[in-house]
Amino acid sequence: ADEKLTGLMQSFWLPESTGATIEDVLDLRKRLLTNHNIEVFMNPFKNRMVLRLSSQIYNQEEEYIKLIKALKQELYK
């Protein structure tokens, strides 16, 4: 979508290899929470997994960096 339309919320397609079922979503969410203390919204959509972020004033840049590193660890083992 055009950046002017996204506001404070953005969705990201995760790699196809991540899976596309609700079970895949629940598994990745559990690993992120258990292994990295991260909770983030994800959902299967159009045979892909989508991660949705909402940026707010109370979020810190370090938290996004932590999420990126955790996703790399969990998705590319």
C-alpha cells in the first residue's frame, strides 16, 4: 500500500517457507514468546503468513530490532 495509507500500522509478508496455516502461526508465536519474550500479531492470509506491527509512541526502536533478530533466528535455523 502507499505509505500515506498505512499510518501507524503495517503488515509484512513472512517467507513462504514459514507456513500458511493457523497451526504454523501459533507455533511461531509460541516460539517467539517462549524463546524471546516477544508477542506479535500474525495471521495466515492468502496462503502466506502475515505479521502486523503497530507503532506507537511507547515502542522503542530496540524492540523492533529485537523482533527482527528473533525472526531471523526462528525462521532461518
